[in-house]
Amino acid sequence: MTDSGEWDRAAGAIWIRTWYGNEASLGEGSGEDVVTRASADEAYLRLWRKALHPYQLHYEFDANMFGPFIFDDNDAAYGVAARDADDEVELMEDIPSFILSALMRCPDAMEGSSESEIMEEDDHTELAQSLLVVVADREACEEGWVLLIALNHRGQALHLRERCKAYLVWEQVNHFRDGGLPLDITESKENLMDYLDGNRSGDGWDEDEPQD
């Protein structure tokens, strides 16, 4: 486990794994295929490498994109019961449990959470994206579609979530850290899930061909 002293700064983006297999939670006659921890770990490793080693950039494999803000080593602390983490998100209400358990370990990770900003907040600040949460849930691990959730300064999940192809995680995180907003949050507050599929392949493991 990372020394908590390394968390005494704003994160910008954090990575949370929520899928560790389901062999321990399934009872007889559940009707769902059993996925062992070993199989889930193998799928997760594929996702991890794909997300942090985009081939067109020719970088060596590097896990430093998220710094110490990686929560993937404890299924009891970070796991969720739902097949997909998106099922756990209650918009503009309580902080999803798998996110709360991570933020409790790094309370300074949130940006824009000062008392003065909270007191002066308006509709604009309520919808402002303060932290990008990248979630490795079952759909991400097995199908390559990584879940992106934006939190406002209160830690509330904003109403639009998106899934991006695994190899685009690097781009989305860096765009967010450079001041970009990868999630197109609107004032309508309509609850939406969108897929970012640049080449319309429908395959989360696919990669667009590099341009000449």
C-alpha cells in the first residue's frame, strides 16, 4: 500500500479497480457464469497494459500516469457487488461507495473543495469537473470499455458518464489534466451513459489506425 503522505496533493485523476471475479459471491443456481479471481486478474492486467501503454506513442510501459492514486489491490475495500460500476452511481446524491472508500484514503485529492468555493457555489460550480475517476469494472476488464466518471467539488458524480476504448485512457487523463473536459457535461442534468467510439467498431480493445 502506498504511503498516505504521497496523497497530500490534488490528484486530477484516480484509477479504481472494482472487478475481482465473482466466484466467492455466487451461490448455487445463480445463473451467472463463475469468473475466478485468477481470470479476473488476467483480464485486468490486459486492461492495465492497454490503458497505460498506447502503441502509437511508443512509450515504455509506465504506471505513473496516476501517481499514487491507484486503488486496485484490495477487493474488500474497493470492490462493488454490481456487475458494472455504473450501476452503483447515484447522480448528484451520495458518493458511490467504491469512490468514497478511495477518497477516504486520500482526502486532499479533490480540487476546488475549499470552504469559500463551496459557500459561493452556483449552478456552474455544481457542474464543474473537479476529479476524473477512471474505473476498471467488469465491462472494462472483459470488453475494454473503461468507465469515466467526473466528480464535482463535493464528490458528487455528474450526470454524464462515458466509456472509452482502453487505449484512449492515456489521452483522456492527460487532456483532463491540461485543463480539458473529456466529459461533455451540460446544464440539462440528464442522466446519460455514452460510448466514445472513434472508429465505430464497437470493440473496446480496438485501436484506430495511426495517421500518416
